[in-house]
Amino acid sequence: MSMDNQNFEKIATIVECEQLVHRFYQALDGAQFMTLAQLFREDGVWFRQGKKLEGTQAILRAMDERPAGRKTAHQVQNFVVDIESSEKAVARYLTLVYRHDSDEVNSGPAPIDKALAISMNYDILLKDSLGWRLVEKKSERLFGD
């Protein structure tokens, strides 16, 4: 049984979009904020903690304000990609988030407490000359204090 080109392209798009989202959370949890910002288009928008961050410079400024002693882990689950065209896709998924804040940077394991939140995430991804990138990112908290 052979896979036709249309199915191959669909699977490749899904994998590329999923990898982009996973790279975003690896960069966020690893405090690699330049890498994180580069996953957005220049005109990308991230709705984060009640603020609208427009463009990569606004995203980098917000990341600079993040406490140096903050450690996070985002678990991505129930990932679905809807392909709207060869250059546009929408990703929907849940994140389970753990966070520990400390007064100083801690290179070892952080204490674990209850999860901070479970959120439903909605990302719009566009393909351009640099590949798939985020153009809009937002989330809605479903569980948490």
C-alpha cells in the first residue's frame, strides 16, 4: 500500500506544527527566550496572562520580566491540528502546568506541588519562507486557582 502525496503532505504538516508547539514549550521551560520569540512571525501575537504581546520584541520584553528563579514544566496533551490550507493550520491542545518560584536560580530539581493549571490552548500557525511559525497564541484556563 502506498501513500499518496496528499496524505503525505497532510501528515508532514501535522508533525511540523506539533513540533513547533513542542519547541515553544521546550524554549519556555528552558528559559531560551530568543528561541521562543523566533518561533513567532514578526507580526505574531501572544495573549499571555491577560496581556496582548504584539511582535517578537514585545514577547522578548515580557520574557525579560519573568522572575529568574521561576521554573516551569508544560505537559502538552490531546493535540489536534486542523489544516485550513497549505499555509495555515490551527492547533488545539491542553497543557498541564507546574511552576515553582524561588528567589534565586536553582539548577537542581524544584520541589513539586500540585499542578498550577490545566489550560485549553489555541494556536494559529502560518507557513512562510522560514517554515511554520506562530501568528497567534492564546489559552483559556480550565482548572486552577
